[in-house]
Amino acid sequence: MTTLRKETRSCAVCGLVEAHEVLVTSSQLGVPDLDLRPPPPLRGALSTFVQSCSRCGYAAPAIDQLLGDAARVVRTPEYRAVLSDHDYPSVAQRFLAAAFLEERAKETGNAALSWLRAAWICDDAGATEAARSARLKAVLLFRAARASGVAVLEPAEEQAVIADLLRRAGSFAASEQACRDALILTQDERLVSILDFQRLRAQAKDSAAYRLDQIEGEDPTNPTVDEALATLGDPIGVAVPIDDQRVTIRLNADNRVRRATDLVLGAPGNENVRVRVESVTSPDRVIASVISGALSGAGPWMVFRGR
């Protein structure tokens, strides 16, 4: 089940106050695609991962927080061109606008995720060439983020995602090479099986989407996820990654936390990840750092009080 609601936010660039749809709670029934796209019902809430201002065009995961020099950048012809690029569906344009600002704010890993999410929107709209271009741009940014020390995924997992993006974009030889590169980085049996599957699909020049449960040995129902999350109680917010060690948490109404509070991130692969609040940026927004476990995937994750 997914719960959305309208909340009033003030644009960090122009100050316009308007209502934005935000994700309150969601679940994931099944397993993600090989490129980390979440299963339903969270899959259907992608548009809430980015907010945009109807007056100045500023776009960001949180409209009330400023990305770098966005107050200046949103006025440039280059940014306006992104907003008017009709090769991409309107929701994808919002992700690309956010990616434009994230890249210039040196949040390259987050920019890669925004391009990846734009590709998912293009898939749903049947915009095949736009989806292909978005995937190739995401690959460039994932690699740039790794090179500059702001990667948001673990090295082997990142290479597996890159392999899928390249294969889906029709760059089969490059996908095979990415699989070989990733196999050097990991001995994890599950990840090795994913990479072997990707390599064989690339050799077959297969650009179709696949889920994790379509790899031999995976459980398509993933029955333990909701059971595990149920033991954590009611979620108090939603977390999105800053990098592989920090997250931004948007708290639900009437839920407040203090600095040094321990919280738990709940999602497939993240049930035991504990984070500690390092700063409170506003009454409903905090930044937290991982203290145990490791972030897996691109998020977002439900947030629960530590027990």
C-alpha cells in the first residue's frame, strides 16, 4: 500500500508557496528490476521523488532545500532548455532538471540516480530513444561519481547496475565488459549470479527488462520483506541517499527527532541498517549517517524508530 498526501512547501529559489504531493508510506511487493527499479506499489510513486516549482522551474528532491547555486542556475538558458526538452515526458523533465542542478552542485551520484529514474519514466511512456539516452547518461554519471569520491552505490553493485543500463541501451559489448569488471570486485554468490545472467543476456543482444526473481534461484514472492518491516512498527518518514554513508530523511507530520537519535531504514536488503541523526535541518527534515549495516540500492527507504 502507498500513502500520498499534499503538503505545502516554499520554493528555495523564488519563495513560491504551493502544495506538492509527497510520499508518506509505501511497501514493495516483490523484488526490484536489475537496474534497482522498485516493485509495486512503490513503483507507481516515482513522480513524488522529485518536486518542481510552477513559477521558477526549480526542481529538486525537496523543493524547500537549495541545491548548490540553483538560484542562479535556474535562470540560465541551459537550464531552461532542459525544462523545454520535449523529447522527454514531463515527469522525466523534472528529474533531468534536478539532475542538472545536482551535477553542478557536485552531487554527481544523486544526479546519476535522477537520470536513472528519468529512464524509468521514459520506459512507462514508451519513449524508447529517450530512455536509452537517459541510461547512457546515468552510466557516465555513476562512473564520474565513483572517480570523484561521491558514489552512492557499492562498487560491485554499481558495476552490475551499469551493466544492466548498458545492455538495456543496446551497448552489448560494453555491458559484457562491465560484467567482467564487476566480477573482479566481488565474490558474493548472489551478485555473481546476477552478473553471469547479465553477461549471457548481453551476448544474446537482449535489451529487455528483467527482475531479480527471473534469475535462477531467486524467490519471486519475496515473502519476508513485509513481515520484517511489520516488526518495526509504523514508519515515521522516508529516507533518500546523499551518498553511501548518509541519507536525508523527510519526517511525517507529528514525528520529530533530535540530533543523535538512532533510526532504522526498512526496505528489501536494508532491514538491519541503522542510522544516527547528525543534524536537524528543519522540523521535518534531518540528515543521518549509517552506524551499522550498509545501504543497498537507490532508495527511497521507510524510516522507523530504533529499537
